[in-house]
Amino acid sequence: MIRIENLHKGFGKLKVLDGVDFEIGSQGVVAVLGPNGSGKTTILKTILGMVIPQEGQVYVKGDPVLGEYTYRDQIAYLPQIARFPDNLSVRELIAMIKNIRGSSRDESELVDRFGLRPSLNKKLSSLSGGTKQKVNIVLTFMFDCPLLILDEPTAGLDPVSLISLKELIVEEREKGKTLLITTHIMNLVEELADQIIFLLEGKIYFQGTVKELEEKTGQPDLEHAIAQIFKNDVEDTKI
């Protein structure tokens, strides 16, 4: 589904991606992990064409996409921070996005799943952060795309909505879709991820399953495996 070759990106003197290479198959949940500033969101935005790298190429379904735009019809994107027009109601926003993107599935089930029906006629400016995130999720999943890119999708969600999101991710995976997710919630990764990509200082430190990373680090769970990576990195820096 996605192949990235020799991706380099810097912002001024800050080097964010330093020769990143990886490939993701056509089905499953892939979690992109790493500390803040490791390049996770930059990779997602590069795939979307929102960030242009200094070097390298991105392929979606075997085709190079840098400088292209039609391939985005195959992608549903949930940004880390959703910025909506404050003067629109939730109902108006949904209608506007459907009009811009064209065909979509019926969003009614998603609206009910995330308890948004009482908020449909409310202005977006009046909503809490958690409710805005639920709107963000509905806007993402109401389009039947083979590739979903979710940047910190759990932000601000209550426990009930988090369970609904997990169920939704599993349902989309079972339909044969690819889901690329960034998150700091390790339990979510352990429950759902078919593989993980761990970024450190702009490079791929590890790609594989959670179990393989635990075996590589000699740790009993993902949380301790991640902590071991950071410990090793600090010790290497001291040498």
C-alpha cells in the first residue's frame, strides 16, 4: 500500500527525517511510534502531500505520489488537531465535507455510535475538545477509503468513545483496509497493531510486531520495551 524510500526532511537547521525507508502492506493496523519530534507527523503529512521532502519518494499502491493529488481520494485523514469553522453547526460541517469529497457512506450510524446526535445543530465553537474529536472521527470514517491515516486519534476521548473507536478500527481492518496510526497510548498499540514502526532521531529504529520488539529489547511488554529504547539511546549518547 505504501512505500517510502530515502526520505529526508528538515526545517531550517532541524533535521526531522534522515533517510527514512519502510514499506507497509495492503491490510492491517500499523502504529508509528516515537518520542515528540521524532518525525511521526511529518511522515504522515509527507504521505498526504502536505509536506514536501528535500529528498526521497513516496509510493501509494506502487505509484509515486509527490507532486500528485488524485491519489488522496483513496485516503481518509484524521489530523492531530482539528480546526473547524466556528460559525458552522456539526450538521452543516458534515454536509460541507460530503459536498467537497463527493460520495460517502451514511454517517448516521457513526453519529449515533459516538453520541453526537444531540450536538448536530450546535455551533462548533460551543463544543468541548472531546466532542470536536468525535466529530473529527465521524468525518474521517464516513468515507470508504482503502487507506486511513489517524494522527493521535484518541486525544480527548472519554472511555466509552475510546472503546467505540477501537471497535471501529477493528471493523475497518477486517474490511481489508490499511490503517496508519500515531499514538502515545501503548495499550491501544498492544491491542490493535499488526506491526509497529519506531522512529528515533529521524530514522527507523525498528519495524516489526510488538512481540518482536519485546524480544529484541528483552522486555515483558511494549511500555517497558519503549523505555528500554530510550535508556539505550541515552547511554549511547554518553559514549
